[in-house]
Amino acid sequence: MTCKPSTLPPEMEIDIPVIAAKYAEERGRRLQSDGGHKFVRPIGVFEGQYAADPHTPLIQREPVTETIDVIILGAGFSGILTACHLTDAGVSNFRNVDLAGDFGGVWYWNRYPGIQCDNDSYCYLPLLEESDFMPSKKFSDGGEIYSYCKYLAKKFGFHDRALFHTLITSLIWDEEEKYWLVATNRGDSIRARFVVMATGVLNMPKLPNIPGIEEFEGKIFHTARWDYSYTGGSYENPVLDKLVDKKVAIVGTGASAIQAIPNLGKYAKQLYVLQRTPSSVDERPNPPTDSAWVESLKPGWQRERKANFQRAAMEFFQPGEQDQVCDIWTEISRDLAAELQAEGWPELSPQQFAARREVVDYRVMERLRRRVESVVDDPQTAEALKPYYRFLCKRPLSNNEYYATFNQPNVHLIDVAATRGVQRMNVGGFIAQGVEKEVDCMIFASGFEVTSDLERRWGIDVVQGRNGQSIYDYWRNGPLTLHGIMTHGFPNQFFLGYIQGGLNATTTEQFGRQGYHVAYVISEALKRGLNFVQPTREAQEAYVRHFQEVEVDTSQFQRECTPSYFTNEGQVKAPWALFRGYGLGWDAFEKLLQDWRDAGTMEGLELAR
Ligand code: NDP
């Protein structure tokens, strides 16, 4: 698969200083003094937004009392991939534990109508070559990914061992016995030698703290807990026919919202879309998987495709390299590579390269803005839907039906940027731009807690390591780790996610490689009869120092961006900033870990039997 560069033709060149000023103005309208951190915890009256599972009935079971080698918190992709690698490494005495009713993580919970992967499925779905599976199209439907999660768990043989609908409430290190004591909301009491925190990044639905939210007497739910019993239809067949006489409001216009809105617009009597910041939404060609292409693939193709995507999205193509992924994520690199190719790949300093890239960024975003006006009939609505910020300030999206939905007479865009969000809710509806609207239902497509405090995101009351120390205190100002995976004072515990490690454009690749490393350490410890493994303080300090020394300073970019969880809601250098990755790049990080494993000495770890 190859694709062409897509920069604007020269006659449509843009006035960059004017656009830059507009970016700054739009950013100013959205900045919040609290960094966007005012969210309602989804408990109490909002319990259904988090704890209740609308998808699978709760099955009563006896509490489990046992001693096992490994407990994995989470059954999403990071938990699944760790389990696959543990299995491959010969470890089988483990369980995944999850609040959900099955494997899948975000793909279990998120079943809103229209859900589809935003990334190339041939990259995003992990272990395709190992599992003999091929996605049916470029951007898989959510259902296909959810099924694939369960398929992997069955294929690797750990599906039946999981404990579902189970929330871990405390994790306490037993120094005497060298076990983690794990308690759950189902009365389980498990001693686990090793604990893997595969808790996910988008696990905790975020409800904005809109004044009066608790007064609203209509139906309310979050996109990650879609209630088909209210809307009609089902995950498999999203005919939302119970909404035909309903007035519905949806808060948010991010990745989830733009997929759900066309379906809501089709059925709701009236639909109000409450937008604070517009997303950039490209068209989405989504062809079925070409069997001739599948036949042509050589072993190792998925790894190569992911590496190609990584270069396009986070680094840069090598001279002559073809873009294999060919979508909005790779457009800037594709266009710039074409320009440099035409110029015979001139020598450029990093500053010159960044400046060239920025110009292409402006052009691509301008193309996306012009796409809005080419689809949306009403000029005022079209203008309000245009994204005025740099690429990657927010997650780039694609959808063929989103913009056209605003041409329907029952669909109304309400801009709530001026009031930094929805002004107020009351018994019957909401107030925005000073106007009160009655609605039957408020749907929150308001995202997830990504950069808030760890205890809010994990939802585990107690995580206590040696000497009674809480990890929440130890990491109060951000994580301290060796390789982003282990931390001093919390033996036999492993962390997956965006924590002081390498960053990969394919999240499942990043989590999968972390899971691989964790599986190596655990399996080696078990083989060597070790019951205590933790980084030494010195090794941890040296790694953290190295991580900070090589870190790329993105604060300028963040300072100029419209706030979102991609940019820590406007907080530059937030302690839990999502994308603070290893500055020397993904390959260098992978090599660092590979060399460490190859040495076989577990350098920097304190080991005991
Ligand atoms: P996002 O965080 O991307 O979007 C939340 C939306 O809610 C934003 O438009 C935000 O506005 C708005 N919002 C939040 N608070 C308020 C408020 N008080 N008033 C008005 N608006 C508000 O969440 P999503 O669920 O859309 O997506 C989260 C992530 O989930 C994605 O970025 C992606 O990583 C993942 N996802 C992945 C998919 C995939 O295919 N792989 C598909 C769907 C989601 P503002 O921008 O101004 O903050």
C-alpha cells in the first residue's frame, strides 16, 4: 500500500502568522485555572458511571483464598499481553483480575454506537502473526477488537483463570513472607508473589464538575457505560429507536463523541452537541482487508509496519521509505518526506527540520479546516467546528459522517468554550450561552482521568510497600522507577503504562514490550528461586537522572497548545504528564532493555531468596 502526499496546492497557501495568532487566541479561550482537574468522582449518585456494568450480569461466586505466583491487575491489552508473555516464558500460575465482566479493558467497557479503532488495525491489534488473525478492515470496529481480546486470552490458555467483576481494594506487602496480600471487593484473600499493575490509561470515566450536575433528574450516562436499554438498539445493531421522542445532549466532541454523534443524530428527536474544543476530523477511507495483500505479507511484516508507523508518527521516515499506514497520523511526515525527496534530501539542522515540519503542520490543519466548510452547510456552524491548533495538540480523528450530521435540522452545535464548559445543569436540563434547554438525557463523552492523582485513577484504597509506605505518597510528585517498570520499596511489583519508559505510537506495542520485560524478570526470578526483587535505590536514582537528562523538552509546544489530556490539560510539566517518554527514542529504549536482559545479571536489582 502506498499513498501520495496531500499538502494544499500552492494557490491555497496560508498566512501562517495570522493563523498562529488565531491558535493563541483560541487557546486562551480554553485555558482553565485549575488545569481542567475539577471532575466529579463517579461514585454515589454517579455510581453507574463507573462501578455498575451495563454489559454483563454479575455472577455470585465464593471468595477465593489462595497463594499464586502472579496477580495481574487488569484484563485489557496490557494485562492480556503480559499474560501472553508470561505464558510464553513458562509461567502459568497467574490470574488476571478486573472490574469488567471479561477481557478487553477499554474495548470491554466502551460499546457506544459507532465505536471503531482510530488507528490502523494492522498495527494496533497486537500479535497478529503469532495468533493467526487478520482484522477485517483498516479501522476495526470495537466489537472486532473486543472479540480479539477474548480470542487471545483463550488461545494462550488463561481466559478461564481470570477473576472478573472484581475490584482490588488493597495491596499490602508482607515483608516476613515476601508476598503481596491482595484483598478484593468480593472477599478474596490472595497471596501473590508478584503483582503486575496493568491498570490501563483510560479506565476511570471523567465526569465534569458542572454546577448542578447532581440536580438533573433525567437520564445520565457516560459513553464508556452506554445504556442501550435506554437508547434502544444494541452494541451489534445500534438502532437507537427509543430516542425518537427524546431530546438528548452530548457533552464533548472528542474521539468517543465524534463516533457516537452520527448515530445519535440519526435517531434523537433533538440532539444538542455541547462543544468546548473542536476536534480535527479527517475523512476515513476504511477498505476491507485485501486478501491479495495478506497473501503477499512476509514473516515479520507486523513488526516492520509498526516500526514504519513509529517513524512516521513520532520520528521521521528514512530517505526513500514508503508510508505503509497512509492516514491522518502519518500525513505530516509523508508530505515533508515528499518535499525533501524532491530537494534531494538536503542537510538540515534540527531547528531547520522542526521549522519545515511546522509549516507542513499548518498546511495539514488548514486542509482539515477547509474540509469542514466543504461539508457543513451553515457557515457559522462550520466555523465553530474548525480546529485552530497544531497537529497533536489533540488526538487527530477521522470519520466520514460526523460533519454531515450537523446539516440535519434536529442537530444543534452549542459552543461552550466561552464558559470553559457547560455553564450549569438543573433538574430539567442544562444552561449554555445563558440559554436553558430541557433535555431527557445527558450523555457524557467527556473522556477519562488521565493525569489526575494516581489514587483517583487506580481506585485502589491501599497500595502499601515496605515499612508501610504508600505508593501514593512515594509517587506524590511523579513516578520514580528503574526502566519505568519497578520502584524501590515496592518489591515484586511491576508497572505498565506511560511511566518513564519508551513511547510508541502504537500503544499496544508499548504495553506489550513492557509486558515482555516484566515476564522476563518474573520468569527469571521464579527459575532462580528468588522471592524478592526490587531496584536498588542507587540504580533507580541513576535511571531517573538519565531519563531526565535525555528528556526532550516539549514545554514550548505544550505552552502553545490548546489544552487536552494529550497536553496535560494545559499544565506544562505535570507530575503525571502522559507523554514524558525516553528522550533517546523508542529503539534506544528497547535496546537498553534488551542489553539489560542479555547481560543476564539483573543489574540494578536487589535479589533475595
Ligand atoms: P477526550 O478526552 O478525548 O474528549 C473529551 C471531550 O469532552 C472533549 O471534547 C472535552 O473538551 C469535553 N469536555 C470535558 N469536560 C467538559 C466540560 N466540562 N464541558 C464541556 N466539554 C467538556 O475523551 P474521549 O472519550 O473522546 O476519548 C478519550 C480517548 O479514548 C481518546 O483520545 C482515545 O485515546 C481513546 N479512544 C480511542 C478510540 C480508538 O479508536 N482507539 C476511540 C475512542 C476513544 P476539551 O477538548 O475542550 O477538553
